[in-house]
Amino acid sequence: MSLSLENLHKSKPNLQKLQHDSFVEAGIELFVLRLDEIHPIISGNKWYKLKYNLIEAQKIGKLLTFGGAYSNHIFATAWAAHQLGLKSVGIIRGEETLPLNHTLSKAKEWGMEIHYISRTEYRNKNDEEFVNLLKAQFGECFVVSEGGANDLGVKGAEEILQHTDLSFNHVVCSVGTGAMMAGIVNSVREETSVTGYASLKGASFLNEEVARFLKGGHQNWSINLDYHFGGYAKTTDILNDFIEKFEFDFEIKLDRIYNGKMFFGLMERIRNGGFKAGNKIVAIHCGGGQN
């Protein structure tokens, strides 16, 4: 029996204040918005970016989306579609590898039809002609961009901070596709600074990706490109040690793709005096794990 969207997800994120001597010395207050805790499967920013896409997909009864073999987006979308009684198709970058990993085996278990395409073809995922060919192949369906990075995904991301006090001076987040950051910039006051930390190497293009989703000429945001630690899904001993210490200090788990890199950059900025005394900062823990 399928569920309604209203019953699919009800948890609200907790806003957790972190305590540390370095924050006292800097005269700042640091809060973490725990999107990682809101749901065991469609946790983090995935829920917000999927919400309005799922509403549209329900009108057709079938959705098609894109992702890599370990994609959190594929994992969450397959589960949500299954719960809502929707048919789903996952267009996966690269060749099939057997046995299937946890992500794809669960997606198939939840009824997602998996279709592999070459990495060259995958670069056309946003091309209208290519998408139309997929629609012709798989039938009428609602197409959800990779990671939910479309206008509907941004609309959902604009709700991320709705349960918080918007008097923060700074909002900090990780950046993958740019959709979450765009939603955040759209939702805050112009005097609130938004800083994103890119998880990709050579990701200056993300400035254009964020800008195309913005409503108005916002000037209160920037993307830091210096904390990719070698590139997407890359890590180093320094990053690993930081993540381990962060969990020990604050009892918060960080992934190595997004949140670990973002918090590393944020903590270094705090140590270097990058915030004025009296500033209130909220860092968004965007989730990223699979259960």
C-alpha cells in the first residue's frame, strides 16, 4: 500500500549548538542544522530537493533520474518512489558491475529499473534531445535532474532554514550540484552571508550553477574551492584525522565527500579569525550517508 507524500516524511531538523574553547576565544557562536537526523533514508538535503519533484512525479505515476553507482540521490529516490507507489528508472553512469553494490541492489529491490549508459553519454543528461530519447525508450515519466538540481529542487531547498532563527550572520554549507546552496541564498536576508565549500576539484563552474537558480541579483554568497582534498570522493590522512577528532569533540559523524570537507574549511576559518566577534554561524549538515 503506497503512502501519501504528507506521511512519507515528518521529522524536523534539530539545531544543535556546539561548545568549544576555540569558539569562546573567537567570540562566535556555532550551530549545526542536523539534516542528517531527519530520516533514515531520505535524510539530509535529499528530502528537500526531492519533495516538489515527487509531487510532480505523482501526477504522471513514473519518474526517471540520474546518478552514479553509489549515488545517495538514486538510493533515496528509489525508496521514495517505492513508498509512493511510483514507477522509477535510474540512469546510471558507467558499466554494470556485478555483484551490485548496496546502493543499486537496494534500488532494484525497491522497484527501480536500472539502465547503464557510458560516461560520455552521461554528459548529455541535461540535454533536451537526449532526455527526449530516454522518454521515448522508457515511456511517459517525470524527469528529475541528477541530485534534484532543478527549479523544484531549489524550491525545496529554500525551506531548509524555515525552522531556524534567521538572524544568523553566516550560513555555511557544502556544495555538490549547487541546488541546495541556491535555495539557501534565496531564503535568507541579504545581510546574511552564505559560504559554500565545494567537494569537487576545479569546480569554478559551480558559481554559474548556483547563479542560474537565484531569484534576483544576490551578492551575499561565495564558494570556497580550496577544500576538495584532491577531488570528489577523495580524502587524505589530514581530513580523516579531522573527521575522527570532530566526532570525538562533538559526537557528530561526518562523511568524507561533503560535510567533512566543509567543516574542515569552516574550523580553519574560525581559527584564523575569519569571523567577527559576536557572529552567529549556522553550518548545515547535509547528510550524505546510506543506511
